[in-house]
Amino acid sequence: MKKTFYILWLVSSSITQTVSAQPIQGMKGTVTISGAWALYPMTVKWAEEFQKEYPKVRVDVAAGGAGKGMADALAGIVDIGMVSRDIYPQEIEKGAWWIPVTKDAVVPTINGNHPGLEALLSQGVSREIFEGIWISGTITTWNQVNKKNGNQQIHIYTRSDACGAAEVWARYLGKNQEDLLGVGVYGDPGLAEAVKKDVLGIGFNNINYAYDPDSKLPISGIKIVPIDLNSNGQMDSDEQFYANRDAIIAAIAAGKYPSPPARNLNFVCHGMPTKPLVLTFIKWVLSSGQKFVTESGYITLSEQKLQEQLKKIEAK
């Protein structure tokens, strides 16, 4: 999935390539970005809004998973990789330079017509049960999840592409993406669609693929599985924040949702970028672009965190 935006850039061609993120009169060019599905909608929004200020520079944004974003950035195929997980030591050794730009979270999902839906929504599912489904394989039928469910087989779905969503969900369960059981499906939209089509299915999605961007309710055909955080077999009042996107965003911002699967979303480059075009875009994202974060279904980084990242850009 790829979108191209044309953005005006006022820059001076006589200025040398420096780390300054100030617009330079007359500069033209392209910023290329690829990677995490989690960060794709937010980056598209940033590009659209940036376009209104600067209508003549082209920005290409393509989704394909965090693994692709990291690989493309390290290989110099793109200027910026979108990566929705922590940066690994071996990636840092290869020259990965990164900036957190926003936050979101991964949520477990089930089919909206699941036969035991009411019980699951009222009682929730504990981390230990999720671990039994996706990791150990000891929980294979729905009555093992909740006694009010029938004993139908659980149809487990995971991601087939190297991605931040699967990695942080696996980390929440104590393992890595390759340890997750289930049928592999490509991309966030694909995984949501697989669960939507399977009444006995269970999966996980980034919140912006689990909630409808217009209504802010769970997308038609799926429901969010609430996490029973204290494993007491019921959803206490302080755990009831899944009804709409605004509620779960507030819960993540307040630290009520576990981390992982709540996480930072990053821009990654191969070394600190030197192109004024790229640096200016990143600086804009960390400043003016932050006003679009909440309305887009993401969580704003703290002011202290944002200032730390801006200093990191100007450190060279």
C-alpha cells in the first residue's frame, strides 16, 4: 500500500547539507518512507498536513511491516523506515538511528458473532490464557477460555510478515514473534479480515486497524477482547476501556494498558540523516505534527520525550 504526496518546500540551494532542520529556500526533492502498518496511517496524516504548508516536495509512504521498514532503511532504499517495536542491538551495530514519534498498542480481537461473546466481554481473558493459546498450545478450545463457551476449536491467527505488532504481542506473552502459534496472515488489514470471516477466530491488531477511524468503535465484524489484568475472572471498573478508540487511547496514555503491548513507534534511518529535506520533515513531525496525533488514534509522547528527540536531531 503506497501513497504519494506533493509538498511545498522553501529552501536555499546555496546552503550546504547540514543537520539544520530549518527550511532552505528553493530546495526540492523526495522523502521516501516504508515499514510498519502500525505507523502507516499516522505517517500518511502527517504527510497530508505537511502538504498544506509545503506543496512541492514529494513524500512517498508505503506500508509493509516493521521488518521491511528496518531493512529498507538500513539498505538505504528509503530515507525513513517505520518501525513499531524496540530497535535490536544488531540493528544498532549496522547503523540504525531512530527517533520515537508517537505511541499506540496492540489489542487481541475476536469475531463479532462469536458464540460466547457476552461472557468473554464481561469477564475478559487473562495473560495466562493468551499464553496458553498462542505460546504453549495448552488451550485449544473455547470452553478452556471461558466455561460459558462451547468446546469448539479455537482458530488462532498471527502475522506472516516480520512486524512490530506480532513482536510486541509475543513479548507480552514472554516470547518472540516466531514462537506464536496460528495461521500466518500478511498485514494488519489481512489479520483483521481473517478474524472477521471466522466466527471461532482470534487474532490481534494495532488499535488503528481494530477501531473504525470514523465511528471510533470496533470495526464492523470484530470485537476487542478485554484483558483481565488481575486475572480475577471479571472486568473491574478500572479495566473497562475498550468500548471506543478514545477510551483505550486515554487508558494507554494513563498507563492502564500493559506495556508491551503498548509501545513507542519509531522513525529509523541508516545513520543520522544529513539531508535537510528529511531532517526538516522529522523535526516538523516532532513539533507541529504532534497536534494531529490524538485525532488520528495515537498517543502523544510526553513533552520531555519530544524535546529529547528534537535535541537528538540537533546534536551533530
